[in-house]
Amino acid sequence: MKPLQEQISDVIEQQPVALFMKGTPEAVMCGNSYRALNALHAAGAPVTTVDILPDPRIRQELSALSGWPTIPQVFVKGELIGGADITEELVASGELQRKLDDALGPERDGGLRTVALELG
């Protein structure tokens, strides 16, 4: 099993759009996580979600890697975008859609998947 920090890094680096959130898309446990998820859907982003709630180490390792203390955290092509407020602002301005078009192409799949980290 890979160390937790490496698993988190893999998600950030390998997934086109990663959303670290409280809960899952089916059972969101935080209003800000819900807002970030909805904003990404509105932008047509292919979202990979990770629930940070199963173990406090996930949040600790994530914040240590990103330098961002709060949840949710949105990454596009390995770059930290921010939380719910910033993501909504980028969608409203059209900037997130442009960033996604540049990174992934305008004909991207807006699918949704969830990744569970292996906790030892």
C-alpha cells in the first residue's frame, strides 16, 4: 500500500479535475463541498472526488501538500484552484471553462467518479 501522501499526490497529478470534499457526491456533508461540486458540474468538468472524512490524516496530508487549510479543495491538472468561493467565481466569470478548455479540450467528458484512499 502506498503512503497516504503519495496516494493524494497521485490523485492530484493524474486526475484532470480533483475535488477533495466532505462526503461523497451522493451524500455531501458540507455546504461548501456541495457548492464546489455544483460549480464544477456547471463548467462541464470531469470531476474525481475524494472524501476527506474517513480519516483526519487525509485532511492533514492534503493541507500539507497544498498549503490550503480549508475543505473543499479543487485541483485542475495538478494546480490548486481553491475552495468553493473561488471555484464559483471562476465559473461565473467563464475563467474555469476556459481553463478546462485549455487543459482538457472543449469536447471533454463531464463525468463523475469517486476515489477511495487506502487507509492503513
